[in-house]
Amino acid sequence: MSDTLVNKVGDKTLDVVLVGCGMPKRGMGWYHLTQLLEMENANVIGMVEPFFLNPTLCPTPPAAFTELVTQLEAAACGGVVCTDSVSKLATFEEKDTMCLIAGRTNDNPKLFKECVDQGAKVIYLEKPGAPTVAELQEMSDLAESKGVKVYLGYNKNVTPYVQKALALQKENAGSSITFCHNNSYATNELNECFTRNREGMLKNMAIHELALLVSFFGVTVDTVKDFNLNTHTLFTEKLSVWVPGTVVPNDEYISDFSRIGFSVTTKDSDNSVSVMADRCGGNVSFASVKNADGVEIEKFNFPDEETLKKVEKQCEEDPEMMPYFFVQSDDYSTLKNLVVDSALSGEPAQSVATIQIAIEALKLAEYFTEEAGRVLDAM
């Protein structure tokens, strides 16, 4: 983030409000904010943080967050308004405004309605958008009734390694793709991870891959012919972990997948597409293309070796930063620029997932979670 923040005004910029900041170097909202502040086509006018800026919920915010607020409010040309609720901002009447919502999934429906009521014309919603399909559909209906465009932050729809794998698969008849999504949590961090992402693995981490299945393979609940779970513990593991902060006799536990692997075949194709996701798999994800005989043609790593070296150096220099911010930085930036440019031009944001794609991906997440649970329970 720049040491000196300046509001950017004019016809070539879009006013933006960041909703759900979280902690510096930890929260996805915070990372979006740092990029928005650097974008020439975006003018950040507000930052909403429902927890840290609410004195009842958080009487003493962490020093790092307080320092961030001080920087934002001191920005040149009027500063950035920082508050705990969208409703406390001035209505977005003078200029079209985009709200980027990066709150906890359970809070998103409420935050979404507040943004629409306040007059937002564009909403960039972090995945999966809502806890349930029904809630996301209600949000879609509300947006449509108010003429609000809604996009989801599925960065893998635009990432180069996915595009390369898709192109290679099209060139080779009968070939198939496996998408592997890894994160770098340590095993002893899974209780905090599960607690923060209570919607579950398939609605949180692996939802990116499910959006790819919807966007590029026509996979929906209605088109699925076969769902095959790889039950080997190297590929699929479900854990029950203690919820931090709870104590006996009121201690709580939460269950979720630490990793999962499965393949899907649709009714109109004999070719399958496979997904693997591992919370503790490291920093490198990949897309592997295999021919009709199951022999790998090529594997596209993300990040590649050059980028990985760069990321490793960045992690060494700033160990407090979540590593995946460094890994996916370019994709996050590309998505936001596509959406902001779309809002300024009035044209659709190409390759960016719409809320309808998000609804279908969330339907898959619910269906696959149920099916995976059924298979494991039967073992």
C-alpha cells in the first residue's frame, strides 16, 4: 500500500466501497483494498468493517487495523470513510458505485442487501456469495429488480494456467483435465481454518474449481451422470476439530474435509473432469491434461517455477502475509480491473463469473458435499 493515499476523481474512475476488510495481511478484503488503492481506474471512497470498527463487538481493535484506518482517513482529497456499516455511508447517488463484498459468507446476504439499498450499481462478491443456494438466488432476484450487475471473485476463470489447460484439452479429442487446488495451512491451523470457513471445503476452497466445471464443462446438478469420490485417505479426508475459544463443558467441534478428490461425468459426454483440493497441500496448484489412454500430455503448475521462487522470496521477506495473496495477486488484479472497466464502459465483464454461474457452482457444492458424505458414511 502506498505511503501516501490520494482519492482519484473523474469520469475515468469508478467509486468503490470495500465491505469486509478483516485483518491486514490476513483478510481477503484487506488484500483487495490494497490493490484497489493502486488501481488508476478505481477511487476508494469507503471501507466498511463490521467487526473491528464496531466498538461493542471489538472494544480494542488490533494495532495493525487501527493504523490502517488512520492511513485511510488521512488520505488526500477527502480521505476514505471508515465505518462498521454500509448504511452509515452517504447514499451512492452522485456517481455510479461498486461495492466489493469480502465479508464472512454467513454475513454476505445482509451486506449485499445493504449495498443494494444504498444505491450500488455494481457488486463484486467474494465466493461463494452466500451460505445457501436459496439465499444466493434471493440476492440475484433483488439485484435484477434494481438493475444491479453482480460478479463473483472466481479468479481461476481468468488465470493463465487454467486457460492453457483448457486450450490443450480442446486440441486433443478424448482428453480429460484434473484441477488440483492446494493451500498451505499447517495441520495445527485447520481448526482455525475450519472455524473461519464454516461453509465447508466445497463451498469455500474448492468452489473455484466448481465454477470452472460450470463455466467451461457445462456441469450442473441437472447434467451430472456420475460423481466418483476417491476414498483413499491420500485424496479424501474428513476431520472433526475443536473450535478455538470453546471450553469444557461447552466445547465445540466442527467437521469438514481437509482434502477431497473426485471426478464427474456429464450426461452428454463420456469424458470426465476431476477435482482435487488439499488445505495442507502447499503453495502449488495445477491443471493436468491426460489423453484418452490416461497418459499425461502436460501439467500446468500454478505458480510456475519462476513465480514460485518469487513467491518464496516474498514469503521470507513478509512471513506474516498469507502466501496465497502473493501467489494469486495477478489474478485478483485482473478480475477487479475487468469488472471496473466493465462498469465504466457499460459492457459485460468478459470471462468473469456472473451470479448465475455462482448459483450453479453453489448447487454443485451442496450436491457433492451430500454425495461425498453418503459415500464415506457407507464405508
